[in-house]
Amino acid sequence: MTTVTTKRSIRSFFFMLYISLSLFGYSAIIFEHYIQELNSGHHIGINGYIGLFLGCVFFSVAVYAVYFYVKNSPTITIDKHTIRFGLKEVYNVADINNIMLTGKKPSKYRSGNLTKGAIIEFSNGKTKKIIGPMYSNSWQIKLFMEQVIINKKECLEVNSTPIDSAELRYAQVEYYKGIQLLTFRGLLLWAPIGCGFAHQLFSNHASVLLTTNMILVYIVIAGWIAFNSWFMNYFGVSRDYFVVKNHVFIWKKKLYRIDNIKEVIYNNFHYKLPNCLTIITKDYRSNFFQACTLSDKTWLELKKALEERGITVRNECI
């Protein structure tokens, strides 16, 4: 591969654009309602003016978000000689002074926050940031810069060998996890569901469990379980593999070869969310896993086990 072009991430980019456009639509509904009230001669009162003010706020936030998302996620194209940001900015690869491919960089698209990405410094003093989560293939840009620009290879070489889960069958895996029901997130998930089903089973209306009127309730419950399961991962380490499993969806399993892991990061996106483990492989693919059941002690034991296997662990939250 001699040229790499970024693709915007559906999850990080278009989903947030959807939220922004939803705010825009909501503000339009507010404006239409109160303008019709004013045109008809009705007095909207203080609540009406508060509503109009909130509509202006929603509209401003929507416009601001769309502008900054578009501005900070230009299409990036890179080859052996040039790197292009959007339609206008073109730089010579020979003018690159320094490249930072891992670490946390300041990000404008999340106010006051930091995010994973890359930084390119040019000889003219110009600095360009690549915001990783905005692109679905940012790992290819990083790998291209490492192989072709830094290591002077002729083209990008991607070697990705899938792991057969059967390989784990005879491995001795030590798991690092906690107990769901001893955590806030676990209680938040199972207590309402348990109380609801217990009420139905022991009430005179237990037969309602079999009626079609409960389908919508079951859908809501399924969504609640799926949402909370996202926070309930736990981890296993063997001599050759790193394993990610889930307390709720017990059949789910993701495997990494120890010798293919470049770095592991402990971080936290928000103080109200559980700690998160981010894995960066040697081809710069990354994924993160929320893990609400692990205590600080367990996190540190996992860190020690990974470091004993030669993996760099960057602890940013414990």
C-alpha cells in the first residue's frame, strides 16, 4: 500500500453529528411553536421567553458542534512524498521534524478533554494533530508513518493473523475481575430487573409475563442489559495471550497475542464512569474496555502481570 486515506468513524463522527442535528431540529420546533403563539397575539409569558432562550442555546450548540467536528476531521491522505490535510493544506514528508504516534494529545473537539491521536511537527514550526477517534482507520496512518516515513520502507505492510479461540483451550489463564452485585453498576443493572420479575411472579398478575403487552417492556430490559454490559468487562492473562471477557455476555471473548501488544493504558473518560483499559497493538489498532468490577488493587495486580510479560502499561487513573 503506497497511499493511505482516512475514513471518518461512523461511531465517533456521524453519531455525534446526528446528536447535533437532533438539537438543531429540537430548537426549530421550539422556535416554530412560540413564533406561532406570538403571531396569533397570545402572551407567551416568562416561560415562553425561557423556552425561546433554550431554543437559541440548542441551536448555537448544534452549529458549534458541527463546525468544530468538520474542521477537526479533515480527510488526510499520505504517501511517500506528501501528506495532505483536506483540500488546501499540503506538506512535504521531507519537512517533517518529529512524529509522536502514541500518547494523549490536546483535542479541540472535546472541550477540556484529551484524546488519543498523533502529532506531526514540521521544520517550519507548524504542528498538525491527527485526532484518532475521528477516523476508523487512523491506525493505518500511524503504521504508514512508522514504516514508510520513519523506517524508510517502500510501502505499508499490514500483517494481521486472526487468532483462533481454540488456541486458548489449553492455556493457563489467570483472570482479574470482581463480583457484579458488589458494584454500583451491577446493582443498577440487576436490582430493578430482579425486583420487577419478583413482583410479577408473586403477584396476582403473573400471567401478564406471557402477554404481548409486555413485549415493549422486554425490549427496554434488553436495551438496559446491553447498555450496562458495556461497562462489565474483565481480563485474563496467560503466557501468550491477553483475554477480554464480559460478566453479562459470557460467550463474548476477545483475544490478543501478548507479543502483538504495543501498549496498555489505564484511563478514565469521566470521573462518573468506570476505569477503562485501552489496548494498542503493534499495528496501532486500538480498542478500549470499561471494567466496573475491578478494584484498584486488582487493576494494579493486572498491571504487574502485564509488565512481567514485557508490556508497557501507562497508568493514568489509579
